[in-house]
Amino acid sequence: MSARKKRLGELMGRLTKVTMTGPGPDAAVLAELKALRERVPQLTGALVASSDGLLIAHDLPDHIEPNGMAALAASQLALSYRLASTAHGGSFDEVVVHGSSGHVVVYAAGWSSLTVLAGPEANVGRLHLESRPVARAIAEHLTATTNGTHTE
């Protein structure tokens, strides 16, 4: 592991109260994001962010700033969780934002979120079908990494 990744893991551990051990989740999580983009052609980008807005991994187009998008995803995650728990007393799973130029979908992924961006022609049902298992897999990767049982 490079010294930079080790320092980043230590910083992430201090900021999130989660101890990062072993290689960072970057490779496994990034592989999940890239595979998702290959399976869903209308997907224009994806990222994973911690619940406090730290960028974990991204596969975004160049015109989107990843750290800013991670902060926005964390805000949406917190707001959606609060809305779901206030309205129905349950947990948050996902939220779909449909805009004139496409979709943004934020999925709960353990202590983090998976955010996917798709064009306006995207089939949202297919997007859910492909993205929900990826959110679960990412949550497992991150949980395994924080517990020191990282597997790739």
C-alpha cells in the first residue's frame, strides 16, 4: 500500500470513526462501479461516498467534480433518511431524482451511498435491477475492509 493511501485510510478512520486496515476499498469498489457502467449503457457516472461526504471511489465524467458530488450525495442521503424515518418510521433505501437532462439515484450502501447518474432515456427499472445488488456488494466490500477482512 502506498504511503498516500495509508495516510488517507488513517485520516478516513479518524474522520469517520471507522478504522481502515489493509488495502483501501478503492480497487474493489471501483471495479464494481466500472462493471455497472458496462452493464448499463445509459449510465453516465457513478460514485461512492461515506455518510459524512468523503469520496471513496468514483467513475464520473470529467465535468463533474467528485468531491463536491460526494458531499451532495451525503446530504441527499441524510435528508432522505430523515424524510423516510419521519414519514414511515423505517429506514432509507434509495431516492430517484428525475431531471430534464437525466436521473440521479442515491442508494444506501451500508455506512455509505452509491450514487448513479443516467441519461434521460435510461430505463429506471433496469437501473434499479443492476444498481441495487452493486450497492449491497459495495457495502460488503467496505464492511470487510473496515473489519480487516478485505477480500478482492
